[in-house]
Amino acid sequence: MNAIGEFFVTPIEIGGIQKALLLLPLCLSISIVYKVTRCERLADVPAAVGALWVTIVVGMYAVGVGLWVVYLLVV
């Protein structure tokens, strides 16, 4: 089997902090696509993308922490 095919058979193990960091580029790409389709002027896109990216990341981590707290209270 070739080297790329090995990733489908034996996946790479990632830890907790690496999983949390993978959220950052995903949210950035979503922010870029959304704001490029919504902003009328191209000059407004970088600031709008930055604000939306921070909002999404903070919101997702807040939801994660909230669910973690609920889990700790239930278990």
C-alpha cells in the first residue's frame, strides 16, 4: 500500500489540545466564505472575517465548556 493509503488504514492519533486547535482553521474558512458572499465592499471583508471568526470560536468553546460542566454535574 502506498504512503497516502496508510492514513485510511491506520489513522493518526491526536490529543485533546490538538482537537481543539483543529477548530480554528475550520471556523476561519467558514468565516471567509460567509463574509465574502455577504460583504458588498471587498475592503470590509478582512475586519468582518476577523470579527466573525472570533465570535464563532468563542461561541464554540463556550458551548463546549458548558456541555462539559453539565456532564460533570450529571456524572
